[in-house]
Amino acid sequence: MVETICICGAGTMGSSIAQAAAQHHFHVILYDVSKGMLDKARVAIDSNVQTLVQKNKITAQAGTEILDRIQFVSDINDCLADLVIEAIVEKPEVKVSLFNQLAQVNHSEAVFATNTSSLSVTAIAKQVRNPERVAGMHFFNPATIMKLVEVVATPMTNQQTIDTIVETARRMDKTTVHCQDAPGFIVNHVARPYYLEALRLAEQGVTDFQTIDTLLEASGFKMGPFRLMDLIGNDINYAVSCQVYDALDKPARLQPSPIQHERVEKGELGRKTGKGYYEY
């Protein structure tokens, strides 16, 4: 049974997964090579927990206990855990290098999960020591609120690894869906037209971002495509679109948007930079 979870990468997603795990009584190690990122994550998690206390969703004592369960580290030798979840940059070679370093540090039964949005888990696992212990564990932002976790198996993944990930996710009060490794997995594959068709309408001058968002939210979507892309981050969303487009042999209907590419080039990534399709 998993008692300690190590999350690698203290960015928005990594810190959110760390908080979600700590709220469900796991001991958490949050690792990042940047002490600045760790400090930023510590402040963000503390602020989120204090908000829960102020809203009477948890007691002050519970809030203190959540924070006490999280250890912030910048030395990879401190990353000793039953389950390691990486939430670092979306570059396969960097993920492979990290997992292989962690394999040297951890015991032979440790499970390695990638939170990648759309990179091939199989391609990563093939280059990692003990590929049978590698799988996808794809959380959605913010991981403290969103219930869904995609559990992605490769041809090498053994059943024990899948069982460990599923049990851990359920202990975190998540709903798991199983899928085999495929471009975009389930959600990001299905969601591409939601973003891309909205971007096409804007490109063609049919209407503006806010009108599209308002109409789709009025029709039942919790968040319109432009507000959602700003929440996810245009860099991440654009990268996923490119990965799915390339992996499926570049169908015209999934061609990434020049509007989004322009924003990525300008650093207008959404909420995390203060500007995307909207200003924050």
C-alpha cells in the first residue's frame, strides 16, 4: 500500500497534486531542482489551505496537519517514495532521465507515473529501467478539485502497477478511467475539437472569444474554450494539440491554431502570466 508519494515538479500542476495527496493523508515529498519554485509552491499551497479553513471546509488543525505532511526538497536523493508522479516539462528525454535517476534512488517495487497530457507513455517507459513499473497517471487542473484521473497502461505495464495507481487515486477521492496508450489518451483526444473549432471561428472573424465562451457556457459547458485554455495554459494546450496532430498523421481538422501559437510566442499563456485571451 502506498504511504509516501513523491511529486516531481513544483509548478501549478505538481503543487496541486501534492496538496490533493496531503489532504487525503498521504505523506508527500514535493521535489524541484529550483528552490524558487519550491518556495512559490509552498506559498500557494499554504494560501489554498488557509482559504479552506476560512470557508470552514476544514478545521485549522486539519489545515496545519495537511501542511505538515508535505516535505519540500531539491535533492533528488530525498525522493524516496512508494509512488513517484512526475509533473515536469513536456519533453520525453527529460522525463526519461528523471525516472532513471529515481530508479537508482528508490526500492525495486516503487511505481513511476507520468502526468503527461499527451506524450507517449510507451516511448517513455521503453527507455526507463523496469518499464513494467511505469504508467500514466493523468490528473486535471486543478487536481485539488477535478475528480478525474486517466490511468494509462503501456504494453509493458504490469497489473500490480495499475492496481497501485488506481488504489492511490481512489484514496485521493478520484474517479479513475483506464485507457491504453494512445495520442491524447481519452480526454485530450476528445477535447481537441472543442478548442480548435472555437479557435477557427475566431480566426475567421465570425465572432469574438467572449461571445464563444458565453454561448458555450450557456449551453451547459462549465467553462468556455478560451477561459479553459487560459486556465490550463496556452503553452500546454498548444503543445498537446501539436502532439495529437503529429501522432495522427496531421489531419486538417486537428491542425493547431496560429492564434494560439502567436500567444505562446508572445508569452501570453493565460492566468499564470496575467494575459492570454483575457487579461487577469
